[in-house]
Amino acid sequence: FTEMPTDNFVESSFWNFDALFQPQQHPARDQHDTFFLQDPAEAPELPAGYTAKVKKVHSQGGYGSQGYKYEWRLEEARKNLLRTHTTSASARALHRLARQEKFSPVKYFSIDRVFRNESLDATHLAEFHQVEGVVADRGLTLGHLMGTLRQFFTKLGITQLRFKPAYNPYTEPSMEVFSYHEGLKKWVEVGNSGIFRP
Amino acid sequence: DEEFNELCFEFGLELDEITSEKDIISKEKGEEKAKGASDTILYKIDVPANRYDLLCLEGLVRGLQVFKERINLPRYEKIIPALGEGQRLIITEETVRVRPHAVAAVLRNITFTKERYDSFIDLQEKLHQNICRRRALVAIGTHDLDTISGPFTYTAKAPSSIKFKPLNQSQEYTASQIMDLYRTDSHLRHYLHLIENKPLYPVIYDSNGVVLSMPPIINGDHTKISVNTRNVFIECTGTDITKAKIVLDIIVTMFSEYCEKPFSVETTEVVYPNGKTHIYPELAYRKEKVKSELINKKIGISETPSSLAKLLTRMCLKSHVIGNGNNIEIEIPPTRADIIHACDIVEDAAIAYGYNNIQMTIPKTYTIANQLPINKLTELLRLDLAAAGFTEALTFALCSQEDIADKLGMDISATKAVRIANPKTAEFQVARTTLLPGLLKTIAANRKMPLPLKLFEISDIVVKDPNTDVGARNYRHFCAVYYNKSPGFEIIHGLLDRVMQLLEVPPNEENGYTIKATEGSAFFPGRCAEIFAKGQSVGKLGVLHPDVITKFELTMPCSALEINIQPFV
């Protein structure tokens, strides 16, 4: 797995939400969950051609999808924030990959800090680290995803795994990965995964 | 209980907690108050955000029963009343500027019991919170049809000319009075701002001038439904027509089960300002064709087309094999507004198959692994710095404005810091532009540890940069502090020399590094130097100024070093 650059804590709503098919009316984009920036408040530059495609898919659909059918606004996408997940860096990496002359299969990873506007308590911090992995190739299946996750967790010493259907705006199918915690004597969520929507 | 947990897990629901009313009250108010409360077991279930059809007991049970193949998915029918007999909702022009869209439907001859009534109200609240985005996008109103007579008019009027008795109140109020009345109401005050400052407020009247509701705030008391209501008029108004239609479809499909003719909904005609009419609810059934091969390939299984069709039918997506046997035609019911792409269908097929039944395989992708150079450098440095006797710290990237400016004797505008618009506390106002405050705060929190305290951190700082596409960028900094009874400038200097040695940067002017005496606001005058390497200034080192030390609540002298390591990659 090759490491992806994640050297920007500050991200535009475009890369953090819109390019990942998270609708502009989604509650996670609220003031409560995301750190929005006062200064710099807006991203000066967004990729022109790609932005137009994202707008179309949200408002009208595309690539086989019905879309969300709402009015997509550019100002909303320009809003700067502190990234809420490293998937925004994955989106950038995949966009770069898409613009290559010839497609080559890749495996990317990153481990870096993310920010969520939460009150601090025993199980929540406002900033924490996420480990992210992406595999891009032809003919990948859900079985492959499960296999890769199994190997990853085995290396960490976690062997009892179960997968549960979940929902992410940008992946379908999505799975939450659960592992049995001997100390707590129950299944706890150790990860989230999915196959990116076409 | 175990069985139910398993079922939820397989289906994609999370069984959060198994409790009872008695337990809940016990936990919140103590055992005494809980005496006499119900002991019946309550399940708290987490429903995914895109499944509006599972938000009420009726929908959840229906979904699970179809999943277990105990019942067939009911077919939702529209009953279009004879000409002149159906209800009509007329929308006037005035609504365009405040809340333009409205849809409506009728549930005929419905039988409520206390549980069904509670569930009905509960579903509306859940939908309001969820897809309606706290009533901003759509607001739902339900009314006892027998207390009013159509046709109904949805219009917008000045606040002073709207007067009615709101739900559960004993007298009439004008709209402006209603705003004041609910300003302190813990539930409704959050919605007042949606229409408060508009010149006209939305309002729905019947043909006799009785107010049905003033969306999105409150319904009228006159039309309130009770357990004895037999005919319900439902209206959804809002700013997003797609969502209004979805919300209406969900409510009627869920509760039409209790109508005399189960799963049948009476339509209403909505008349637009331009004269066009539309029949609601749409209750549209959509047909999609998917290749069975596609489903098998995406999941990594190999099921026959007919077994795939059976799996999908279990997920409320009625399917059958068509054509020459390779394609599956799927009928998407109005309850599944979340199916917007073939991949949604693939996911449902996988869920029905059982995620944990899928064979795990490793993709045959050959790639060469690589670490980012900056991270590789960071990892190497960290090990050697620990070997030099310094302890690593990991601190927050967000801090208060004082931390990076006033406490270091600088002005905030000179720092080019990135500011946060909505911090929850003063501790998270800006993103750090230097690692120093974090380390000093760490020392302050660890005063009881034996001296000397030698800490370091290699991590990102953030500054504004108009040249990037978002307006800011990260720099990887390395910072070390030495805290002891004597400042130990020579120790910090020695650390710098060691780091440069590790980075293979020789200590000379032409192609290496040098230090030049300078002044720094955070440093003791005469004990500060700037470090130059690779043709630029990369940082400073020195003894910290006593003011800085006091402001961070420390008592001993401290020397520090901070450099940007990006040029050394």
C-alpha cells in the first residue's frame, strides 16, 4: 500500500463532502458536527470540470444514478472546514489517478488527524487519528474487501470479525466491521468500509 | 433477545440497548421514582440514515417480516376519487417567496389505537428531525378531515392577519403573538426562525376559513387528530419538492395498513398558482433492470438469477427473472427512496445473502508499496530523538488564540493563523501555527514529574497560504523543549547539532546550516538565534522569556527549539 499525501488539515466542503456524494442538506454538514473556518472562509480554487460533474450528479443524477434531485450550490461547496475524515484525501488521490494517461491499479493508505466538533468526554475527542486504505482495480468485489480487512486486522491481532451492513453517503455496499472484545465481552465496532459508488 | 440481535445485525440495524421504562427512569432519576413504571422490555434500535421506511414500528416490522419471508410485501394502492368528490389543495402565489411546495393525501376510514396513534405522531417527529432537516425542508401536518371541509387553500399572509387557536391552547392568538408564545417552548422555539423574519407567514385554511396549520410551526387545535379520528388529511409543505413527496409517501404507506381497505390511500388534487394540477401522493413504483451477472460479480458470489431475484424480494424489492434468464427486473416500491443506483440494489442483494456468508478473498492487485518521504523522515527522526533522551508528546492541533499569540508575545494578525468559525469552547479557536504552546501546556500538566523534562514533537502546523487551492497549508515542524532548574541552552543547541548530523547537513554557511543571533518575542533577549539552512530560515532556538514561562503557568527556566523540516525531505 502506498502512502497518500494528507498534508492539509484545512479542506474545502467540496472535497470533504460534495465529491463524496454527501448531500449539502446532510446533518453532518451542520454547525454542530463540523468545524467551519472563519478565516480563510472559502476555498479560492476548485477543479472546474470536476465541480461541474459533481453538481450534475447531486442535482440530476448521472453514471447510472438518480441523484438527490436538489439545487446544488457552489457557495456551499466552497466553505472551508477542518476535515472530518481522511476520505477527502482519498478523493483527491482518486481524482489524480483518474487523470492519469493510463489506468494502473493502486493501493493507497494514510494515517492522519481528523477533526469533529464534539464536546470532549471519555470516548470522544475533538481531534483524533484515522487509518484509511483504498484499493482501486478492475473486478473488485465485496469478498475482496472483506478479505483485505481480515488480513489487516489479523496483523493487528484482531481475529474474530463480523461484518454488518451499514450506510455511508459515498459507499454502497457499506459494512461496519465488528470484533469481539474479550474484556468487554461484547462485539465492538472497529471499522467502517465500503465499495465507492460509481 | 440474542435472536433479535442477530436478526438486526444481519439486516443492517444496530440493537443499541435493551432496557425498559423502569430502567430508564432509574438511571436518570433514581430507583424511587422508577417504582410503578412499566417493566416491558424496550429495544433501542439504530436505523441507518437513509432508510426512512424503517423509522416507525410498522415499517420496521414489515421490513423484517418480508426479510424473513413471513409475509409478502404489500402493494400500496392509490384510490382516485370520482370527479368532484376528492379533496383539493390550492396553492397561491404568495407562498413562492416563503415556502413554495405542498403535497397532500387522505387516509380514509382509519382505525387508531393508543399505540398506533403514538406511533403516528412519533414517525412525524422522526421524519422532521431526519429528512426534513428539522422542518426546514419539509413540515408535516395531520388533520382530522371530519372537522374541516375542502377545498383547502395554502397561502401566505402577513403575521397580523393570521389568527387561530394553536394546538392544545385555550384561546386564539395572532401569528406574531404565537411567535412570542413559543419563544420559550423547549421544543418549538428552534423552528421559529424559519419564518420569523419573512414578511408573509405560510398558512393553510379550509373553505370556511378555519386554520389547519401555520407551517412549520404549529397546527391548529380545531383539526387535531385523536384516537377516535377516522379520516386523516395529511399535508406536507416545504422548500424541497422531492423530499416533500418522499415524506408523504412514507407516512401514507406506513399507516395505510390501518385503513378499512388496508394499504390504500386516497389521493388529493393540488392546484398550482399557474393553474396546473397534480395528483398526490405519487406512490410511484419504478422498474429497473439489472444483469444478474453484475450483482454476482460485484459481491463475489455466484447465485442463479432466480435465487438472486428471491434475495431481492426479501429486501422489499420485488424481482423476477426476465428475458433469456440473465436479467432481473426489479420493482422499487415508494418506500425505498434510498435506491438511486444499481449499486444500492447490489447492496441489498448482499445483505439478503448475508455479508458473513460471502467468501473472503484477496484481490490479485500487484502494487509496489511506498511511504511518503516526509513521513519516512519523521519516523526516522522520532526514533533518534528518543534515543537522545527526549520524550515524545502528541498534542492537540487546535488551541486558543492566546496560546499562539499573546502568550508568546506576538500579535495574532502576524501569525497568519487559520480561525475556526464555530468553536465549542475557547480552547479550539485557531489551528496552531507553532508546536511550542502544546509542549509547554504538556509540561504544565506534568509538573509533578521529576526534572529535567525533555519533550519533543514532530507534527503538522497550519498557516494561511493564498497559493493553495483551499487557502491554507500544513507544514511539518519539529519542536523540542528542555525544562529544568537551569535553562540548558547548550542542551538544546546540542540537540540541533545532532538533528542536523542525522539529516546530513554540515555546519557551514555554503551548503549546510548556520545560526545567527537574533531577537524573538518569545525568547530571552540575547539568548535567541535563528537557524538558516538550504538557503532559508528554518526556525529558531533559545531560552524562553520569563513572561512566556509565567503565562503558561510554569515556574522554571526553559529552552526551546523549533524548525520546519519540510526543506530537509
